[in-house]
Amino acid sequence: MILVVDTETTGIPSAEWARVVEIGGVVLDQQYEEVDTFTSLMYPDVLDQRAERSLAYNNIAYADVLAARHTSE
């Protein structure tokens, strides 16, 4: 089995305010066939108007991030 993990952020990593807001993954078998997937939104410690463009680019609703579990939990 192979696990492929991806994250979505609120900006480029060099931006001091950029945070991870989504993590997702795909489990593949030895023939690279999809076995399972997962995705989870998280509410980061820094989230302001600078994040809106990145969220929109990744098709993530600002309201959905606000409703997600906070990263401190």
C-alpha cells in the first residue's frame, strides 16, 4: 500500500501568516489503484482576509474553514 498526502494552505510557505487549512490523502494498492481517500479541513491559528484568495483558488469556502476543528484541538 502507498499513501499519497497533500495539503492546502492559506498562502505560500514563506509568508509568515500562511497556514495549512486542509489535509487529504489517497491510499493506493500495488497496482496504483485507489483503495481509499480522506480529506479534512482545519481552522488554523491565523486566518484573515489574506487567506481568501488562496482558499478560493483551492475551492475551499471560508465559512467551511471557520466551521472546522481548530488546530489547537
